[in-house]
Amino acid sequence: PNVVGQDSDAANNALGLAGFKTSTKTQSSDTVPAGKVVSTSPPGGSKATKGSVVTMVVSSGPSPTTTEASTSTTPGSTATVPNVINLTESGANTALANKGFLGSCSATGSPGNGRVITQNPSSGTQAQTGSTVSYEIAATTC
């Protein structure tokens, strides 16, 4: 199952119920809140043998070196647009708000996993804080 974005306890339960063993690593993340799953290996949705180990990478929060830049939201300042691809709508909005941006959601209009599939401007680019980052989720509605 895809457990990215879930808190580590819920993800651990979901993987256990699906028949997998889990191991956990922590990693700092500027876009994923502390305690939430950043990624898994193998990734959610891929084929894996029941009973095999799925390694969850869990966020320990922003790395200490980037906290100064992310708190600077004075008018006229810019910030780096975070990557919101594969996050849920609420996860994307939280990640964007943490960097000083507004999120604008649109949906593909067909059923999907409810995760972000495109964003504009793209991650890693500099943009005016307070500006809007548009993203599209794979779902019937936002």
C-alpha cells in the first residue's frame, strides 16, 4: 500500500495488515512534517512478497540549516518552492504554507489516489512568498 504522507504509526499498521514487516529510518525534510512517511522502499503500489521488509523513511522535520530561510516571509522576499508531487491535498497545502506560499488545487476529474501529480511553478524554483502554487491531484474533486 502507498503510505507516503501518513504518520509512521498508521503506516506501520497498514503495512503490517498487508502482510509486510517494516523497518524505519528517519530523514530531515523541509516539506514533510515530522513523524510523517517521506517514502518507502519498495515504493507503494509496487509488487513485493508478503512477509518481506518494507523500509519506511520518516521525516524528522526541517533540517536545522534551512529553518532561517523558511521563516523569512517579509514582503518582497522569495523562497524555494517545495516539491508537493505525490502529497495529498492537505499535505501539499501544509508544505506550501510552511514556505510562505498559497496552494491552489485542481483535480483531474477522474478517480485516482488523491495525490498531487503536477505543480506550477516546479519545485526548486524561487518564487515570491505569498504567491500561489497551483497543483493538480489525481481525483474527481479537490
